[in-house]
Amino acid sequence: MHGHLFDKKFFALGVNLAWLDGQYDHDLGKNEVTGCDVRSLDQQQHKDNLDAYFKDISLMNARVVRLLLFERFEGLKFDQEGKVTGIDDGMMNNIADVFHAARKYDLYLYLCLMDTWGVSAQSQEHLPRLNDMMLKEHIRKSFIDNALKPFIADTRTDNKRIFGIDVMNEPEGMYASLWRAEIEWLDIMTFIKECTTAIHENSRFKVSCGFQHYQTLMDNKDTLNDLDFYDYHEYNNDGNLIPCQTLDLKKPCIIGACGQKNEKHDDKIQSKAVEGFLKNAWKNQYAGCLVWNYNYKGYDVNDTDNRFSLIKSKGEWRNACNALVRFGKKYRRHMITSDFV
């Protein structure tokens, strides 16, 4: 029997649309930390694009979209002591639009709270705030009490469209990089555990964390046993995955992000990787596979990061999209439906 999710035989076929139209850290909400007083989704053109992207993703037979929420502290409001006091209300209105589009095209959202890499790409000025959130109990508590819990309770979200909550994108980067300052692995585990507990105590949402390496799961599965399912990311040119049983996790595991390793923008390389990941995720009993990434119209093809894009710069499909279509057709009866929640 193939890997199943939450005691039902569902496979999560999906894509990452981590932020909208390339507007990292201000696509949904204003950003006090970076001083960005703009929410790109306030603009009608971006709303139209969101609708078009979700429609396009649904045509690929994908059912789950992974989206970042508070990347680089987007949408969070702070006091002078650095405590989180709430969420930008305009951000919540934009999130309501995201859920509306998800309902319209029968998609489910896998919502990632934090992204470590977005802070590392900035100067050292943002590190103290990240350190405080990991290290200081009262700062963590302020985020959980004044942002995470209100988000869960906000009626502008649609509980039936939340696939799960991803506490943090690739936390290994925060610990292993030179810029991490005084953060230790135990501090990261504490943050994940406290967020997970708060979500469980205040909702029925399933919780995971998108790790960078499967070895992290194997090394920390006892510490991470509060998670409802596991998630790690993999990049190689053949789409190879070790059998899920080898991880011995005792809970379902998805591939939350995957793509080619080669830095070249090449359809053949990408197609081989995506098709391999989908085939091997199913064969090796994973509970889902989410490709990195959908991207957006008008991106710069010469930017190395855009080699993963499922669409061409003008919006047409690249060949890898057809692998999603074929997979979705072949395993249609196992795809997530309204019976999932």
C-alpha cells in the first residue's frame, strides 16, 4: 500500500507558490522590519494574477499550494521591546482573497509560517530580531499569542482549505550558516514545539515543518514526535528519493519541495527531475510531493533561482507541467478532495 496521509489514502500532489509575483516579504502584508509600506496584493493586477496562477495550477492537476506567510517578519507588528503585538489587518484581508481563489479552483493551502533563508539574504540588522524570537521566551510567546493564535482564529481564513501548517522553512539553514549568531539547534526545536502545541490546542490543523534534509528527520524524530506528519526537501537531477520506510518515522512524510540540482534553465533537465520525483514519491510510499516552484509571469530567465520555474516567463507551461498532469490523471482517485478535511 502506498503511503497515506492522516489515516486516509490521499496523496498530496502540489506545487510551491511561495510568494506572489516575486514580491518576497510584502506580497500579502506590510513589513515593519524592512520598512516596506506596500502590500502588493492590494493592487488589482496582482489579485488578477493570483486568480490566474491558481487556475493554472488546478489545470496541472495539482491540489495543494505551499505559500509562505510571515517570511522576513512580513505582516507582523512589533512594539519597542521587539514583542509581536499583532498582524497587519490588511494582510488578513489579502489572505482572505487567497482563500477565495483556493475555493474557486478547489485547491488546498499548505501555509508556511517562517522562512530562515530570507533573513540570511539580508544584512546583519535583522539577525537580532530572529535571535530574539528563537531565544527569548517572552518574544516567542508574543508571536504565538498575538500572531499565530489570532491567525488560526480569524474568520477570514477558511479552515476547510488548510492542508496543514508548516512551522518553518528549512530551519537547518538558520543553525548551520555562519550568520546564525548565537542560535542553537535546541532553540529551533523549542520554537517548533511551542508553535505546534499552540496550533493543536487552538485548532484541528495538521502541523509539520519543512526540513532541508531527510537526515534531520532521522536524527530528531523523537524530539519532533508532536508533528502530525513529516516534510523534507530534495533536489537532484534524477528525482531520486530514498524509500520512506527507510526513514522509520512512524508517521506520514511528504516531499514539501523538490526540483533539479543543475543550475541551468533547461526543460529536459527539469522534466526529468520533476517526473522522477513524482514517480518515486509514489513508489517509495511518500504521502505527497510538492514541486518547487510555480513562479510568476515576467521573471528573469537569466536569474539562476528561476531555473525551477514551472512556467515560462510569458506564462506558458514548461514541459515539466505535463508530468503533473499525467500523474494527476493516473492517480486521480487518490488525490485530495473535499473528503480530506
